[in-house]
Amino acid sequence: MRRREFITLLGSTAAAWPIGARAQQAAVPVVGYLGIASPEDVPDRFAGFRSGLGESGFREGENVTVEYRATKGQFDRFSEYAAELARSGANIIFAADNVGALAAKAATTASRRQVR
């Protein structure tokens, strides 16, 4: 192998390396938060939620994304928002209350049936 061929090969390998490295990085997990209130409405509750994530090693915006859906007291919106979170690819849906938990269970069961 000639020197010029070797340098060309080395250069093209070095240029392709970052692309391959990025492709192998794990996707950032997405947590769906489903509740009556938004983070602005009850900041202390969400501080506790974020603290719990932190205790598990997750930092919002760094190694986990949180998608928030708040019904603002409109209970009929739980099903819609739960389905939206399930379609968006949330890895887990955290429901802040029983109505949200039932809606999340129904939405994730329905989305699993559609995938099969």
C-alpha cells in the first residue's frame, strides 16, 4: 500500500467515525406526564417529580425528555392526552392520579394492539 492510499484510507475512516458513533448512541428516553395540573400551576409537585427522576439518575433535558400533558380540570381530555403520549413514543407514562392512570392504561393497551 502506498503512502497516499494509506492517508486517504485513514482520512476517510476518521471522517466516518463520528457518524458511526452517533448512530450507536442510545436514544434519550421519553417520560410522558399526565395530570390535571401543569408545572406552572403546582411547581412544588413538579419539583418533587423532578427530584424523583434525579434520584433515579435522570436529569430533564440532559438524559431524559419529559412530555407534559395537563387537562386543566377537564377530565374528558385524559383519554385524548394519554393516546397522544402513547402515539408520541413515550417510553413510560406517569399518571398523577387515578383517572390519568386508567386513561394511560387504555391508551397503551390500544397502541400495543395496533402495532401487532
